[in-house]
Amino acid sequence: MSTITTDATMVEFLHLNNHHSRPFLSTQNCYSNPTFSHLRRRRPFQKTSLSHFVSPPKPLLVVLPLSVATHALLSPAATLSQDVGAAAFALGGGYGLVSAFDYLTDRNIISKKLSRKLVHIFSGLLFVASWPLFSTSSEARYFASLAPLANCLRLVVYGLSLATDEGLIKSVTREGKPEELLTGPLYYVLTLAVCAIVFWRESPVGLLSLAMMCGGDGVADIMGRKFGHVKLPYNQKKSWAGSISMFAFGFLISIGMLYYYSALGYFQLDWNITTIRVAVVCFIATIVESLPTTEIIDDNISVPLVTLLTAYICFQL
């Protein structure tokens, strides 16, 4: 009996040493021992599928901004068509917006002053919101600027009385005089064109400038006329309600515009720092707008110019 046991033991010993070159320990004892609990629990003779070794690796998924991915699939002719179509949409949308408020003014649904400020607010913001419709080509910004430049030409023609458009004059002027088209409204559309060409959608600087000029300054005038009974001590033409509204709405519109372009992948921002920077930009723009300098420099020049400089310092330097 002992001989049989000894022979079986020797066979097991030789089998393990010849085939595995391991110490004389059974597989079950080895993997059940807590000392070896960190090892993979696979038996020595467990079969492994060949596909485990030869299967190709999973492809790497790269997420690109929608506009970049779309442009990569477009031919030059398709890119040109996209930019032309987007420019036509921006131009037609602006013209339709002015015509709509002109219609409301003629029907006495809204006042002339409110119509002028609503055009001031929405025409610029809608123009900026349309920029993602353009392609990623280097010429896209120039196509986008065609809309404000076309309106610039239109303002010059009617401002010089070379032609007449009573609806346009009622919608965007204070006193209904054609020559007014050559001041604030002209500065407004020129600022839109400059921001599109110089800063475009890759920088927060131009977006903040237009958000404060269109949204902040526009809402400030509406709220100031409605609730501006308490005037600023250093400027009796401006009110606390108007200035507070400009800061609050300018801040909200600016954050919304930055989030819109960030979500589309044009730039990435640290929102904790960005919120503070936007608040600083809006505060300085509000202070400048409240100063008694309207007779010297138009708000459509001073507000976007100061916003550009402040935003450039905060975001670019």
C-alpha cells in the first residue's frame, strides 16, 4: 500500500517538474493560500481563446467640434455655398427684424422708442448667434461681416438722403431725422463688422464687447426710462435703475454667449475664473456708460471700445 502511494507521489512530482518547473505544491493549495490571493485565479491548463491575442484594439474615439467635423467633409464649393447661405440668412434676418418692429410701430403696438431699443438689442445678438452657421474656412469671417457692412451702406445712402426709407428712420433714430443714421446706428453696425473680422468666434473678447453694447446698453435704456426716477449724482441723464440693469443683464447675456460658444467647442473656459472676469468687464463698461460723455462720444463707440480693452486684458494677457 505504501509503495503505491510513494509511486503516485513520485509520478505527480515528476509530472509537475517536467511540465511546469514549479515547486511541489498542488494548484488548489497554491491559489487557496491567502499568500497568493493577489494572483489571477486561472488554472494552469485553462484554454484561452486565440481571439484574446489576435483581436484588434478598440478604435480611439476623438470628439471634434461640430463645425470642424462638418468642414472636414465639405468640398471648397460646398464651403463657399455654406458661407454665402449663412451670410444671406444673417442679412435677411436683420432686415426682417427691422421690418417686424417697424410694422409694430406703425400699428401703435409698441412705441417708437421701445422699437428702436429692441432693434438695438436683438439685431446684434442674433447676428452674433448666427456665426456658427458659417464654415471653418479662413474667409468665413469676411462673409459674416457682409451683413453689417451691407447695412452700413444702407445707412449711408438713407442718411445722406440719396434715397428714402421712412420705416428704417422710424425704427432706429431718436427724432426721425435721416442724418441721425450717420451717428449711433452707423457706429453700431461698424462695431459688429469689426468684431466679426478681428475677433470672430475663437475669442471671448469680441463676444463680450457685442454682448455689452447690444444687450447691456440696450436693456439699460429701457429700464432707465421705465424705472429711472432716481438719478445718478454725477449724471442726471442716467439712473441707478439703468446702470444696475446694464450690469445685471450685460453679465447674464455675456455668460450666456460664452457658454453658447463654449458648448459648441470653439474655446474652453475655467468658469470660476471666467465669471469673475466677466463681472469685472461688465462693471467697468457700466461705469463708462454712466459717465456724462454722451455729447462727446457715442455709447455705441465708448461701451464696445472699453469692453474690448478690458476683456482683452482679462482674457488675453
